[in-house]
Amino acid sequence: MLKLKSILYKKIFDNKLGVFILNLNFKKRFKTSSDYWETRYSEEGNSGMGSYGALATYKANVLNKFVNENSVLKVTDFGCGDSNQVKEFDFPLYFGLDVSITALEKCIHNFKNDHTKKFFIYEPKTFVDNLEIFKADLTLSLDVIYHLIEEETFESYMHHLFSSSSRFVIIYAWDVEGRKKMHVRHRKFTLWVEEKLKGWHLIQIIENKDLNRACDFFIYEKTNSSV
């Protein structure tokens, strides 16, 4: 039944008219991408397949190894989700940010006795960190960029992600341009970083060839130039 539904969905909506209909429906139900995620979590939804099972374990293994090998002391995650992925992280200090209050309540509850993890609301329009509370050796963006459907939200998110890091930024996403379908819009973010941000160098791409529908890791390192 699920396979049949998938086939029908692609046949009906995988075209210009179908995409227009899907996006129109999305705009009627959700004013912003943040609104979508808060509604999703409040209706007992989760962070998606990328934060569970083999994909979650794979991502954690890559990140735990990187943190250990590079003596990373503090990590700020721009999009911590429902905390299932966070369970597999082994970081000295972790700050998780998210747009959904419901998701953060779950995170805080799940890690109430873990003093190495702290969680905060992320509001792109009012995110100002003059005291550098969220400044970290490494900032993360895992399965987030292709959910930023508004141009303004994407722009501010990327600036916050990079300006909050003193050493490394790791992005886990598809680096492709794509048309918007409901709460998904793929972007060629490497080109954006190259054009918009100075002082950052893409030092490694870790391609995922084993897990179905998995993204790749893009690892940036800060140079002496300012962002």
C-alpha cells in the first residue's frame, strides 16, 4: 500500500503543476518553515529518518571521530531536532538550538541529568550573540539546510552557523539546486559559502555511498580572515 502511494505521489506531483499545487497547499497550512516544524513536533512527529537507525549511527560515528581527533571542546548544533540523534553524540560540551519549542522541551527532558548538554530556542530574526555564548570550536548543520525554504531564513541561518564557529563548520546535506516541494528546497550551498563568506576553506567532503538516500558531509575550516 505504501509503495503504491509513493508511485501515485510521484506520478501526480512530480511535475511543474504538481509542485505548484504542493507548494500552494504548504503555504496555506504553514506560514514559515519554522511553523511547519513546530506543528510537526506538536502533532507527535519526529525529526525524520535521518535522525534514527543506521543514518543516525553513521553520522554520530563520523562526528565523534572528528571531535576526538581535532580536540574539539565545544559544539553548537543549529537544528538539534527531537534529540534522538543527540543521544549518540560523545562531545565534551554540546549546545543544541532549534526553532521548535516542542522539540526543545523533549530535548531538555531527555537530558535533564546530563550537564554536558544544553538546549536553546533559535529564532533567526532575533539571534544576536554579542557575548559569544554560542561560540564553539565546531558548529553543526545536520539535515537542516534543505528544509530552509525561505530565502531570508536560509541567508540568516548560514551567517549564524559560520559566525558562531571559531574553528570548524560541518554541514550534512545535499549540495544541489532543486525546486521547492513543500518543506524541502535543495540548495548549492557550497557555492553560496564561496561567494558570501570569506575566511572559510572547504577541507573535506565525506561522500556516503553505502546508505540509501544519505547526504554527504562537508567540512569547513576557518582561516585567518574574518567572516
